[in-house]
Amino acid sequence: MGYCRLMAVDRDHVLRSAADLLTRKATATMDEVARAAGISRATLHRQFAGRDALVRALEAHGIAACGAALDAARTEEGTAADAVRRLVAAIEPHAGLLAFLYTENQLFEGEEQNAGWTELDERVAALFRRGQESGEFRLDLTPAWLTEALYGLLASGAWAVSEGRLARNDLTHMIVELLLGGALRRETS
Amino acid sequence: MGYCRLMAVDRDHVLRSAADLLTRKATATMDEVARAAGISRATLHRQFAGRDALVRALEAHGIAACGAALDAARTEEGTAADAVRRLVAAIEPHAGLLAFLYTENQLFEGEEQNAGWTELDERVAALFRRGQESGEFRLDLTPAWLTEALYGLLASGAWAVSEGRLARNDLTHMIVELLLGGALRRETS
DNA sequence: CCCATGTGAGACAGTGATGTCTCATCCGGG
DNA sequence: CCCGGATGAGACATCACTGTCTCACATGGG
């Protein structure tokens, strides 16, 4: 019947519009999410058991997108700086979703977080560590902090864009240049 | 009677513990806030008409703290880079509160934000602009973006500290060095 | 000592969101 | 043509939080 394929398509569409809306208004209601997706609350509830399930699906989606971005950026190849540039360029389209998930994780204390994040953190940190070992990056900023800073700048950038304080086209450049400018070892004056 | 002074002291104590708690768990209940402050929900409600009033009081507190930090940092004196160092050092103690307020502002769409923020934004941006005009800072990163990035790094840093991924003592250094490393014009190679 | 003030404990209704349900409708395939 | 599956609309109970209230207590000053 292929109804599975159709449901998957719808599911993706719902996830996409939910990400869009929740980026702008993190406290959006299930009803608002449904309306934003052009479906009824009942149908939304048929596809996602509840708000938790929706958020967890968004989380899985975001983790997958980050993983794909890390793959696409080929973080093992070339200079670490160029790899960071490719990585930010690849992740930037999902900055809004990331910003939502980033704060959502801060919203609750304790509450074990999805293990996928740990792995992503490790892959990103490994990139910064490689840059340190190759002599490109400063040693006084830890890979863990640079990773955290990358998330923070992505989130700040996404919000600045959504509030019109920053041009979407400049987002990648602004993030990369600020991050790398700090992470790159400065010429020994 | 002096009961005004006493109430003010209690109020500050409540604000402080509320800031502490809300930094870790932004969705904390009025009951949790009260318990964290060691008072009953009734008393909390007597001091702050409601959750909105509490958040707005925290916002005013945060704005005042930032304003004081800007004053204390004497952002008009010396090199812009040193001024940024002083500013971050002065603001860092309030990073947790700032992180809470920063996301709280993103939580709702529309909802005019407190005018105090605009003024603070302007003062911070002016500092970065001064650095650009004096030739210290790069011109391709706009003052508005640098301002936003400062907030983002403060928030990221505060969370990283509260989750044990970053030592509190390193916070200022990590933020300043990453931010300035990017904002400082690099030596013409 | 007595009283006033501030407080804690708890009851209470109101509110908004959630999750579940039913039912009418629509649409595509047999 | 008819029927099964999916949908939208809406009713409904539930739940957590809020904001308001009352009452008992205890603490400190007159």
C-alpha cells in the first residue's frame, strides 16, 4: 500500500515545521505545533504519542543531522581550521533546531540526556584536539570548551537571525570567524 | 521599625536563591523556588505578586548588575581589549542569571522585552565599535554580533560550569580569550 | 504580659495544556 | 459503487501550577 512511505513523509514534514516553530517559541503548545504543520491536534497525537515523544523525535533528528554534518565535513581531512569551516557550514542550516534542543537540555536538571549528544561532543572535541596537536589551535582553550562555545555561538546566531539582528547569509561567516579567530593560535608576535 | 530594611534583605536573599535555582532548572515551580529560598510559597507570594513579577524582578536585578559591571569596567578607558577583559570579569559572577534571562527572552515570540536590555546592548556594542575604530578589532564582525556572541558565550560558559564541564575559575579566561581572539585584528601576516 | 506582625501550612477554585475518546467526513482502491 | 483507513473537529477527564484565602503559631516590641 505504501502508506508507510506516506506516513514517513508526513512525519518529516511535521518534524520540520515543529522545529521551525519551536525555534521561535520554545513553549509552543501541541495545538500550535499541529496548526503550524497544517494538521489537527488529533493527527499530531497519532504520530507522536505526546509532547515528550515529539521532542525526543526532534532530538533524534537533530543528532542525526549533526552526525551527517560531521560526516560531510570530513573532519579528519585537511587542516583543522578548514574542517571547522566545513563543519559550521554543514551544521548551520540546523542551527535553529540545535538552539532549541540546546536550551531544552538545560531546562531540566538531572534527567539523563540522550547518549547521542555525548558521541557528537566527542567527535567535535576530537576535531579541536587534532587542531591543537597539529599546532593550529591554542592550547589554553580546552577542546571541551571550544565544543561548548560552538554550540553557544550556533544558538546565539540562530536567535540573532530569527530576531533580525543578523543576516542569515552572514551566519556561517560570523560563527566561523569568531570561533576560529579565538581557536587559531595567533602568530607569535 | 526598620522592617523595610529587613524585607529588602529577605527579598535579595530570595532573588539570589531564585537565580541560583532557575539557572539550573529554568522551569522550576514557585513552590520549588520558595523551598530553595527556605521560605513557604505563601511568603514568596507575598513578596512577589506572581511568577511574572519574580521573573521581572530578576530581570531588573540582572540589568542592574550588567549596568554596574559596565560602569565598573570603565569601558571608555584604555584599550578596548582590556576594557572587554574587565567587562567579562565584572559580569562573570552573574553569568548564571544572565543565561536564564537570555533564554527566557527567547522563550516567547513578540512580547516586547524590557527596554533596559536595549540600552545595555548599545553600551556593549559601543565598546566593540570603539575597538574597531581604534584598529584593535576586526571590521568584518559587526558590533551587534560581537555583543550577541558575548551573551552566548556567557550562557554557554555558565551551563558548562553548572554541569561540571568547565572549572568555574577558568570561566572568565575561556570567555575572554575566545571572544577577544576572534575580535582582535590578527597581525598582518 | 499582651498584642501586632510576619510566617508556615494547607484548602480552594481557576486555568491551561495534555492525553483520550467518539463521531462525522473524506478519499482512494477494489 | 462501496468500504476501509486516515483525518478533523470537538467533547471530556486529568493534571500541574497558579493565585487567593484562612487559620494557627511564634516571635519580638511595647
